[in-house]
Amino acid sequence: MSFAWAKQYEPKTALTKWLDEKLPLPRLVYNAVGAGYPVPRNLNYMWNFGVLAGFCLMIQIVTGVVLAMHYAANQAVAFGTVEHIMRNVNWGWALRYAHANGASFFFIVVYLHIFRGLFYSSYKAPREMIWLLGVVIFLLMMATAFMGYVLPWGQMSFWGAQVITGLFSAIPLVGEPLQVWLLGGFAPDNAALNRFFSLHFLLPFVIAGVVILHIWALHIPGSSNPTGVEVKSESDTVPFHPYYTAKDGFGLGVFLIAFAAMVFFLPNALGHPDNYIEANPLSTPAHIVPEWYFWPFYAILRAFTGDLTIPFTGIVLIPAKLLGVIAMFGSILLWFILPWLDKSPVRSGHYRPLFNKFFWFGFMPTMVVLFIAGGAPAEEPYVLLSQVATAYYFLHFLVILPIVSQIEVPKPLPFSITEAVLGKDKAAEASRTGTVDGGDAGTLPDGSLQPAE
Amino acid sequence: MTIRLGGIIVGLAITAVLVLWSLVPGFINFAFGPPPEKQASYAFYEHGEGPEGGFSFDGPMGKWDVAQLQRGYQVYKEVCAACHSLKFVAFRNLQQLGYTEAEVDAEAASWTVPGLDPNTGEPTTRPGEPTDYFPSPYPNAIAAAAANNNAIPPDLSLMTKARHDGSNYVYDLLVGYGEADPEKAAKLGFETPPGLYFNKHFPNVNIAMPQPLVLDGQVSYADGTEATIPQMAKDVAAFLTWTAEPSLVQRKQTGWFVLGFLLFATALAFLSYKQIWAGMKPKKK
């Protein structure tokens, strides 16, 4: 599952030779993120976010496991144990702030990772499976983050749990019993808090498992790249280590600087003050809002304000709430068919003039509007804005992308990645010298890719 | 092809439902309907700016003003504690305000906390110890509500984190009492209901808490600072910022150390990245 010119792992010491025969773990690492994984040489900084997302998952698991040692998932004491962590546990405040802001940074990084995938069409063949697994990871992340936000048992925890589980009550016939079953009661209570804690502890490890599949699927075709031309010869690639370990190391440093700035200087800026008020079922907050990373989807949920009725009869076909729930889940689930909606053979947005316009002047502003509208109270003009943006969101993926990919005339692509980096003449030279060195065993004379067995 | 055709049909259907049943009625209502009713109280709300000169702990280099925290503690003890608990703070925490161990012992002993009679096991009271937490002024929530016109005085431990821009909010609230502009009130038919008090910095301007800081010199500061209302409000707001986050200053100082290390490490990472890639463009063997 790699290119023919990929370096082979050679154990040098007696121990590594012995280990390689019994359990070739060092070989696995060497091939996955070491010198044995050839990667396109032209990756830009947008390709840093996969590694950063993996790093965020590790931050969350490490800080989370330690926090769980001091936290108690009982509605009578949960809020107090969080304050116990903040006040009495050594460096507990740092752990909790790192975990809370770590969730936000995880989403920032993953959103950038997804936007990169959308712009450079990383979801296209032969990488559909990587994309599908990525959507699964994103859905798991949303569930995990939502349940984690409930655990401090503040006002937003409680009312957020009420609103989000209330979404399921919109389902016809089984909705209400389903909500009761999910919560273990008629309202969020000890039963809900306990199961959310249990699942919040479990799901990150499920995410880690799907991440392994995501990376496994990535290593079959290899990484995509900003030019969108597949790897053709050795001169198109560099070994992951040291080239991209060094680049990712720098990216990680920049990420950590931003992360530390938030954790140590603005730790509550991304949270809601109401969550420092203990949960009170008798007092509803003025504006119930989810965490910022759910705002775009919350805006889609709230965009449907009118029941779908048969005009002039008053017969309700689908109530507004159910429409909103369908649209909100649909807005993410449609990513599952994205690889088949966009049939343009060209991957990179740089070579797709029409797509490029719709992406930057349609899709990205839409996401910004949805984000703002989702965080704002349900008042005009935010509701109208969210409706226009929601309409465009669905049109973009379901109508514009299929049609654009049909009618668009893409710009001419460079012959190879090397040509894209070095220009035509030098690319030819690099290709020639590569052949002389015998490093291009996997390339056919026409330059097409020949994966090794 | 089937998927794309299906996608286009579904996409157009969703858009049609959204536009025809939600967007168009919403727009007609927004453009031609009656303007949304606003509560009269909004006309009286004024956004506060916090104390003049800000707080000593503001900003990334902020530090506690220990004397101010001690004054704020005094205001809490002599004014706020009559109605408000401070349940997440223990007397031992007062050492952070610059009190010695002996002073903390004495301070704790000056409070009466619930206890058990060692001989009979009956509930009783005893002097506080450093390990005790600040006691609640009421035995339970029902008693608190009964004594306060059905409004339970909230615990103050986390108050400055439980409100947007909390330190300034607490200050503004304490100096925001007064009378509504009678002319404007008459015009809008605005009246503060009985049992509530007008406060221009409270979100709906009618607050259940009577004005706690009513006159200059209400507290006699041990350090001789003149106890004006704004001074007391600022001191107690600072104290409540400390109770909400005792680690605030330690956090910021640690932050500078961490950022310094990260900047250094990132600079090294950048240099090694540049060095490793230097031989890459153009690649020659």
C-alpha cells in the first residue's frame, strides 16, 4: 500500500530485528508517519490540520482522563466537583481550561481540515472512503462535545441537554418516548448526567479507532495535494519523515501558541457565563445557545419557522420543528454523498474557475452568516439571514456542485506535481535523473502511477 | 447520475419549503408587520463601563491588589454576607489575601458555622475553623426565599464569572441604583413594581436586591481608605473576582512562561523546517 519507491524499513539492532519478526510495530510506524511514507512534495500549510486534529484528540483524552479522576457525575455534586477541580486540585484549573478550550480548538482545526477537503476536493476518487470516515469522526465529535458540555451541570449544560434531546421529540409517533428513553427521565436529571458521562468517556476512544481507519484509508492512495494531480514519479514525493514531520512540528508550535494564549489569558472567552450558574430546572436562561462550534447547524435548525401546510386548508404536513431537525441532520449527512455529487475530474479549486467563485463568494460567506445567526437570539434580521444562508447551503451542495461540475471548463492542469513546483524544464530534468538513479521503478513510461503490491 | 439528479431534486425541494413557508412569511411579517414589542425597561437600561481606571488584575500582566482584596472581603463580611453565601470559598483560602495563619484562624473563628454537639449529636453551631467553608446566611433555600420576598439571593462565589464581563458588572450594579427618569417613565407608563428596586445597570432595570451600599463610610476600612460607595463597590467586585477564580494571577504568570517556551520551541521548529526543506527546491541528487 505504497509507492514502489517507498523506503523499506530495515531493522538495525538485534532487538528491532527480533521485534520486527514478532510484532512489526516499528515497521508500521515507519510506513505510516516515517520515512516509509512518500507524500506529495507540494503540500501547503492547509495540510497541517490532520496531524493537529490528531494532536487535539490526544490533548482531550489525556486531560479528560485526569479530570475524570476528580469529577463526580452526580447532579447533586457535579457542579461542585468542577469547582473542586478549579480550586483544590493541583493545576486543576489548567487541566480544565485546557480541556474546555481544547474542545474548541479541536473544532477549529477540524473545520479547517474539512474546508481544505472541500476546496481541494479531497473527497473525490480514490479518496472517498477517507472522506466518509472523516464525516463519521465529525459526527462522533459533535456527540462527544455536546455530552461533555453537559457534565459541568451549569445552566447551559442543563438547558442545552433539554433542547438537543428535545430535537428527537420532533420525530413523529416515537419522538416523545424516544426523548424520555434517551434522557432516562422526563427532563435532564441524574440518569441523563450519568449516561452522558459514561458515553463522553467512551466516545473519544471510538473516535480514536475511526481515526486509525481514516489514516489507514489515507495510506492506500496516499495524501492528496493542492495541485490535485496524482503522484506520478518519485520526484513528485518526499518521505513523510523528515520533511513533513518538520513542517508539522512547526505547525504544531504555532497551534500551541494560539492554544496557550487562550487557555492562560482568555480561558472563558469561548464559553457562556451562564454555565457558571448551577443547573436550575425552574429558571430558563434568556437565550439558550449551544457552544460556538454548533452555531451554523443551530442556525439551520432554527431557520424553519413555518409549518409545511397545504395552503388554504390549514392541514399541517410537516411541523416546522421536524423540518428544522431534518435539515440540521441533513446538512451534515449530505456530506456522505458529496463524492458522488461533484463529478468534476479536476480536484483542486485553483483549476476550477466557476467552482472557485461559488466556494469563496457563496459557500464561505454562507458559513459565516450561519455562524453569526446561530449565535444570535432568534430575532430579526438574524432569522431572515439564517433562512437565506440555509437555502444557499443546501443549494450549494445539492444543486450548484452537480451542475457546476457538469458545465465548468477547468483550467489546464500541470502534467505532474514536480512540474507544478519546479516548472516544466526542471521537472523533466528531475524526472530523468530520477530514472537514472533507478528510483522510478513504479512509474510507467507514460508517467502514469503504478502502485506497488 | 442518479445521485446527482436526486440531489438536485431534494436540494430544490428543501429550498422551496424553506423559502415559501418560512422565508416569505417571515419577510412579509418583518417588512410589513408590526414592529416587535420591546419592554419599556429597555429604555432605561444603561450599559456600565466599570470603575474608572479599571482593575489591577485586568490585562495579561494583571496582579491582585492585596490591600484591595482585604477591603473587599471586609465589605463582603459586613454587607453582602447578611444575605449572600460564598459556598466554594474556605477560610483557609484567605491566606492568599495576605493574612497570616494566625489571622486566618482568628478570622475563621469570628464566623459561626453549623456543627454537631459532640455529646448529644444534636445540630448546633460552633466557631469556624480554617478548613470550613463560608457558611450560608440561611439554613436552606426556602428560608432564603421567605426572607427575601421570594427571590433567593444567589451564591456569590462565582458571580463575576457567571455574568458577562463580571467584575465590571458587579461594580456597575452596585453603583447603578437610583430613580428612573420620571418624565420618561410617565411617558412610557413605566413603573418599578413594589418589592423591586430600580437599577439602570441591571438587564431589566428592576432588581429584587435593595441597594446594599447606601452611604459613604458604611464600612470603616482598617487601612484608612475612604469608604465611598464607588470605592466599596470596586473593592468588593475585586474580592468577588478573586473568589470566582483564585488562580487568576497564577494563571496569567504561568501563561507568560508557557508562551515564552513555546515561542522559543516554535522558532527552533521553524529553523529546522527551513533547513530540512532547503535542499528540496529544486531537488537534485
